[in-house]
Amino acid sequence: MELDLGAVRAFVAVAEDRYFSEAAIRLEVSQQAISKRVAKLEADLGVRLLSRTRGGAEPTEDGEEFLVHARALISLADQAVERLQGRRRPLRVDVLGTRLATMEVIRAFHADHDDELELVTPGLGAPRRSMPPDSVDAAFARVNTVTDPGIGRVPAYLEPANLLVGRRHPLARRRRIAMAELAGLTAWMPYNARASEWAEFWAELCPAFGILVDTDGPNFGLEHHIEVLGRSKDRIGFVGAKMHVPWHPDVVQIPLTDPTPVYPFSLLWRHDNRHPTLPLLIEHVRSSYRPFDPERQWLPVADREAMST
């Protein structure tokens, strides 16, 4: 059997992004092309790789097993092409998502260093990890411990959280809100139904401040989430203060205080990586980081020591 690398890439993209539409954006092809490639791969292998659900596409048991090999196959193919091209390749950085604060870090780095970059965006819905994927040179993630001596880590950014409410919500006219005032309110988080580094953070924060969580979906993406909050009088949501949120006339963002929750991003890399631009990125992140302030900010206990230096 000869595997089509394009079909394998399409499967990996859908498995990581959960939506055929997001995978199409990542691979710069039509959604129909993604569907056809995945269907062909399933037909060639004789197994079902993805299960379509209300919350997106999930790998089946066979899909989970094949995903490990598919990622390795793509990585090997990319490495082979890079070596044959005989030129310096861009630094590949996993920034999680183009809407996130990690993009601010990368933009600032690029402004100071005119090195070519290639960005990878698996999204905050990706499973939590303690090492960068094999296909990238560095990755941003929420990490508080690194047990592999071959992996390097530096704290990168603490992003303050903002409250997200519709204009008809009783809190909509406030300029700032203390966390204690959110006790008993319900945060609508359909994207937290699946385990991820983002979901784990809020699963620790909400009980600490008496905030109820509603994960009922389906999760149709950020635009739909904001639209629903804009119509609600009682639901609340949360976003990062640096996150690029689609504008909506009926939704407002309000800073949170006493304390301010901050989402911890770290930068990960492999010590044996010899890309010439990697040390420059590490030093930029290290020098621009502002440590955790326990008197003004809130972090889960496990993250505090890791983000305090």
C-alpha cells in the first residue's frame, strides 16, 4: 500500500484541530478537499479514523493509534525535503493559536530579529504536554515541570484574564471586577468539555472562586461563543487580555482584579536542536518575561513556582 502524504497531513490536521474547516485553513485547501483526502485514507486503510461528533471530529481507537505514526511520517518527510533543499529553513514555532498572547511574543521577537519564522497553530484545545512536538523547533505551552533532561524550558508570558459578558448582563457597565464578585455565577465554556491545557487551568480556577461551569455545547468556535454571550443576561465567559477577540456590538471585556488570574505560557525546546535562530528566541523570551506577583495575580499552585523565576 502506498500512503498519500497529502491525505495523511489532512488526517493529522483534523485530529489536532478537531474541525475540518480549521484543518482546511491550516493546510490552505478547501474543506471539501480535506474531507475527500480523509475519506480516501480511511478507504485505503480499511478502518475508520475519525468520529464526527457535535463537538467536532475525534480520532477513533484506530485513529489514535495511527495518529502517532502519521505524525512521525510527516516529520520524516519534512526533514527529508528540508535537507534536500540545501538552504537554511525557517525556525518552526508552535504558538498554539494566532489569536493568542504568544503571537505578541513572536511579533516582538521578529521586530528585533529579522529571521524567517514558520508558525504552527494546534490551538488551546490541544492536550497538555511537557515537550515540544517533533515537527517544531520550539513550542509555547502551559508547563510547570519538565522531567526530561533533554528538554529546555523558560517561563514566557503571564496573560491576564478578562471577563466577557453581554451588554445586558448586570456587570456589563463595570470598569473592573474583583474575582470574589463572580462567586455563584455561571461561566459558559463549551470548549472545556474536552481535556486540554486551557480546560485544566479553568477547572482549577473556577472552584477556587466559587464560579459554576457549564460545558454544554456544541462548541462552534469563538465567534459563536461571543454571539451567544451577547444575547445572554446571566452567562459569563473568559478571554485572555491580549487575545484577538472578534468584535461584537453586544459584548464587552472587563479586567479582573483582587487577584488577577493569569494564564502561564512557557517556551519549550530540545537541547540538541541546533537551529541558529533558536538561542535568539530563547534569550528574547527570557529577558522580556515579568515574573509572577503573588500579591496581585493568581495562578494554580502547581504553576506558581515554575512561573516565579
